[in-house]
Amino acid sequence: MSVPSAQALDAALGTVIDPELRRPVTELGMVESVASDGAGRVRAVVLLTIAGCPLRETITADATAALSAVEGVTGVDVELKVMSTEQRTALKEQLKGAGAARGIPFNEPGSLTRVYAVASGKGGVGKSSVTVNLACAMAAKGLRVGIVDADIYGFSVPALMGITQSPTRVDEMILPPVAYGVKVISIGMFVTGNQPVAWRGPMLHRALEQFLTDVYFGDLDALFLDLPPGTGDVAISVAQLLPKAEILVVTTPQPAAADVAERAGAIALQTGQKVAGVVENMSFLTLPDGSTMELFGSGGGAILAGRLSQTVNAPVELLGRIPLDVALREGGDTGAPIVLSTPESPAAQALIGIADKLAARPRGLAGLKLGMSPK
């Protein structure tokens, strides 16, 4: 039996993706050494970013599986060590650039990330469920997606995504947990149990700012912010911290609910933001005989889109109508988004359709330096 070559072992480790940074461990400088003895037994030394890395078992299992698949390998031993201060510094510079100033990367001139602030006039319209499912639907199509749970008081995204692990802190940089290919950060990951968060406005602003500056999301195609209901402190902070964010308004079909939701979208007139569109949730219930029942009335989404078009003096589209579906509620309770667990269901199809519309919008190049000069 031939002894596995060093090139083959390196190539195998190149397929091991760091669960948090979503890049090969070989690119991140996490492989200290890998070699095989004359009998084909391989020993690999992998460097963790911190000693208490919550995904050490995942990295060990993935590295073992990748090396075991190499022809000639008879056994694998993976030893985990921890990066030195110098190695962590080099990693941070590789990710953020040498001497990178602390700031919000999504505001950089070269950022192409589409930022969607998911808003509603009041609670109980399913805004968080819509956020989670749209993000997961985009990620399932291969896009790089992140979620900031900006509903500090009523955080729910970790539970809806089935996330129980805490973020990893590498010095001042925070690595967000990843679920279903989506990077997620929430204040719920920093509190114990079901402890309430009782903060005033300045602390809310500071928490949101830290999520946007200290959390390393990498280059994203789309970032969703799950906002609290209404037009209070967080909505104002989002407009200040992410002036290019587009507002995605969620409402129910009840005209009275649309009246309240209009305020959440109309704030764009004061902040200079764009309205990405309107999503109507809980539109109808399909009965066993195939007929539909409109439990919460009808037409609210279309009414809202029309009013916002007039208010902001620009076309605002009703992106889709999501029916009531038991599977949607069950997926939220179990941390399994319906677009992944039951993609053929009517509610999932409606959500996937909305995600497709948002994903099809090109990332704008306006104002970007293209690195060309006339000759």
C-alpha cells in the first residue's frame, strides 16, 4: 500500500471548513502540521482560535473524516492546540486587513452587501419568522447571509434557528454561530436562561453598534436585521448606523394592521432610507376541502404597498402573501425553518418566492471605485 503524500493530506485538510469563519482551515493558518508514518497513520495538529472553542469536536470530526478518505491512510490522530497571540493577530489581520480601523464594514465604500431591516408596526405579525425563513432560503441557494437580531427586548431568532451555542470571542472580535449556513448574532446568546433585558435607549444603541462593529460576518450577499415593532430607539439607531439599509415591512392582511405598519415604512421618509417592499403574513388558511378562509381580513398588504408608494414617492412592491400554516409554527418551535423542513408547503413556497425576488436584485455599484482610469 502506498504511503499518502503530503500534497494529498494538505488537499484533504483544504476541504475542512471552519464552522464559524466558513473558510478552509488551511487558508486560516489553523494547520500546524500534518504527516503520515510509514504505515499510513496520519497525525495532524490543528490550531484553535481559543482554548474553549465550542466547535472543537466538529473540527476534529471533520478533519478526521477528510484525512481518512485519502488513499493509503490507515488511521488518523488529530491533536488540537491553541493559537498564540501572534497567530491570532495574524488571523485577524487576514480577515479584516492589517491595521483595519474599527467600524461598520457594511458602510464601507466597497461593500456590496444588501441590508434589509425587517420592520413591523406592531408585534405578533410573524416578523421574526419571516426574517429567519427568508435568510435560510437565500443561504440554501448558495448566498452568504447573516442575521442581526436587533429586537433586544423580544429576541427570538436563536430559538427559531435552533441555536444553543454562544459566540466565540477572539480578543475583541466576535465570531457568530452559524445555523443552516446563516451567521447569526443576538443578545439572547449573552443572557442566562430567559432573563429579561431591561435597558434604556443608549444601551440599545450601543448593543446594536457592537453587533455591527465587533462581530465578524465576512463578505455577505445579504444581511437581515430583525427589528422590534414600531419606530422607537432601535429603528432610529439602524437608520443612523446603517443609512443604506432598506426597510422590509411585514403586515397581516387586516386593514387596521396595515394602518399601523404604514408608520414602520413611512419612517424611511425621515431617515432617507428605501423601502424594499411589503410582505403580507397570515394571509389566509387553506381548509381541508381546498377552500380558503381569510381569518384576518384581506387586502392589507396591497393597501400598505399602495400607501407607502405614495408616501415615499417611489414604487413599493407587495413581494408576497404568506398563508397560515401549522408547519410554519412547528418549525419555529423546533428551530427548523419551514423553507428547509417542508419546502413544498404553500407557506414555504411563498417565502422562497419572496427570497428569490430579494436575491435577484443586483448588488449596486453606484459610488464604488472600480480601479480604472482613462488612458
